[in-house]
Amino acid sequence: MPPIMDTILVVDDDELVADLLRAVLERAGMRVVVHTSGFGLAVAVRKHRPALVVLDVNMPGLSGVQAVRAMRALDPTYGIDAPLLLHSGLPHAELEELAQQTGARGWLRKPARAAETVAAVRRALGQQPDADDVSTTPEP
């Protein structure tokens, strides 16, 4: 089994998707915590101090993007910030734009294969994807 990495915080209102992401990332040797709402994102980030937040863009009540903007509006001395990887079924162009607006390290379009997910997370963490990982860079 690969060594345990820093914590990855998966935020998705769909528990099946969140559980699938957890299973895929844990199988790749990552430690994963799941949060199922945009509400409380700042608290979850502060509590778990994740190396990366894999964030569902469209969630009811408070979208992922709204939650990030609210979190980042808080006093930075509280240490409530983390790198982002956006996760959504939105078209490529919209995801690219949201990634630029939020300063995300990348994005992953739903549904994604397990290898694509792991590769995207590794890239967002600044790591080299394994040979088994597949590039998620969209084709023009």
C-alpha cells in the first residue's frame, strides 16, 4: 500500500459520489474526509487542515463556489483556506472559468474514471501522477 498522504477533504452533497471519491482516493493511499454541504466548509477546513479540497460546484442551499467565497472572506489569521480542485458536471469552459475565478488548482469533470480522479488530485497536490493515471486535461 502506498504511504498515507495529507488529508483530502471531499465536499459533495451527493453521498454516493462522495463515498465513491473517498473509496477511489483511499485506494490510492490518500487519507480522505467527507463533508456533504457547502455550509460549514470553513469549519471543516479549519478542523481537518486538508492539503486539498475536492469541491462539488453545484450543491443545494450554498454552492461550492459560494462556500469558498464566504470562507475566503473570513479573517485569514484563522487559517481557513486550502487549495481547491473543482468537481462538477458543468461544461469544460464553465469549469475553467470557475477555476480561474476561485484560484482552484484545477478541475475534474463528472463523471470521471478512477484513474482520472487520482491523477487530477495528484496534480493539484503538485505531485507527478503515476503511470496508471490518466490525464484529465480537456481536449480543445
